[in-house]
Amino acid sequence: MKHLGDAHFTAEHVMTLPVLPGWAWIPIVLFAAATQTARNAAQRSLTETLGALPATLVRFVYGLPFALLWLALVYAFTPGPLLLPAFNVSFWMWLTIGALGQIAATFFLLSGMQERNFIVAVTYSKTELVQIAAFGLLFLGDTPSALSVSAVLIASVGVVLLSMPKGLSAAGEATWAGRAAVLGLASGTGFAFAMIGYRGAALALGDFPVWLIGAWGVFLAQIIQSVTLGLWLEMRTPGTLAQLARAWRLSTMAGACGAFASIGWFTAFALRPATDVRILGLTEVFFSYLVSRRLFRESMTAFEIGGMLLVSAAVVLVCL
């Protein structure tokens, strides 16, 4: 068994592993966005019966076996010597920031879904884009290109339109500043910390193969999340874990989709700056629209349609 970190990883070992083309991050992100939409739909249903925090825990506890399965499959189909990453202090620091940020973001997102319809709750969380660009530049030195900056601005306007209130308050004013807005902004901040944390953790492993970076990162992050949130909930509300066990059917679906989405995000972060990954990840808005219309029978306003067109333009720009 060889223990290989970035300092010991040589060209000879690289040749034994599949090489990804430069555009590979695009289908990986699209897969992550699709599976995350399925996870959001399952978790929304669980939130109604379990509550926001237990439904958040479902995503991690039930996702852990699938993360472990993926890690095993990656090793099984990776030729050459057994490669184990040399986890360093920087990796654990960034991974912990990402894991805790994702817990907070998921909780706020699920809480926001209880305030307004499915697709609008999702798009509120996309305020993360500007925050990711700023944090990425500040902490990781990821300098966005001119196209990326343009895509962020266009996507942000699109998010504002998608988040336009459907009606007026009793005073006749648009209800911009409400509980849903606060939860959406909090969710966006949590996701920004999560994505920057995972990007930082991926960079900390140097030239280690991206598939293994994604597999190890998600598996270890979900251990941190499951233990941290599980212990806190069980101490705060004894019997929570037993309640989750009884809802195993829908929870398994949410966990599997959540694990596969995280694997996609983490792998993409090893290939591309977090800002670009999350802009393309806005395709989740389109998947959410399909879920919103077909599953939850929710309609869209003219503002939301206009917002989706702007988001589409941002996605095209970042793919360029």
C-alpha cells in the first residue's frame, strides 16, 4: 500500500489514472444540479413531517453509505497502485468550514421552502454567487475572468427577478423584506462558505486525482456532518434518530441524491474555480422549475420567467 500526497505524486502515477478533458467539469456540474434538485424535492416533503433540522440530518446520515460506496467504486476502477491522500491541516480546516457551512445552508434553505414556493426558495439561495466570487478571491486567490464577472452580475439580476413577490402586502407594497428573504440570504451565505471550503480542501490535496479528491472529500465531510448534527439533535430532542429511521424510504432517496450531488460539486471544485462551478450550477433553477410545475403544481410569474432567461444567459457565458 502506498501513501501518496501531493509531494509524492509523480507523473508515473498520473499515467495510471483516467485523464479528464478540460470540459469535463460541465457534465459533472449538470449531474450535480439535477441530483440536488431531486434531493431538495425529497427533503421538502420530509420537512413537513420531521421539521427542518431533522430533514437536514437525513441528507447526511442517509447519504453516508452512498458516499462510501462511491469511494469504493472509484478505487475499484482506478488502475495502478492504491493511492491514499496525505491529509494535511489545511485540508481539514477547509473541509470543516465546508461541512458546517453546508449544514447551515441546508437548514435555512429547507426553512425558506416553508415560506414560499419551491422554485423561489431555491433561487433565494443563489445569492451565494456574489459571495462565492468575493470569498474565492479573498481566501483562495481565484481571480474571476471578465466573462465570469459578467455572468455573476447577470445571474444576480435574474435571481432578483425570480425572487419577486407574487403579491402585495396589506399596505400595498411588495413584500421584499420578510422571513423568506432573511432565510434565503442566510442560506446563500452558508452555501458560499460551503463551496469555498470544499474548493479549498480540494486545492489542499494538490495534484491528487480529481475523482479521488471528490470521493474522499464527500465521505469525510458527511462523517463530520452526520456526527455533529446527529449528536446535537439527539441531545436536544431525544428520539430524533429513531424518527428518521421510520422515514427510511424517502430519506434513502434524499440521502442518495444528496451524496451524488456533493460528489459532483466536490469533483468539479477540483477542476474549476468555485464561481464558475456555481454559475453553471444555476441550471438547478431549470430543474427546480420542472419539479415546481409537475410535482408541486406551482405556477410562475412573468418576473420569474424573465429571471430564468437571464440565468440562462449567465450559464451560456460561463460555459464560454
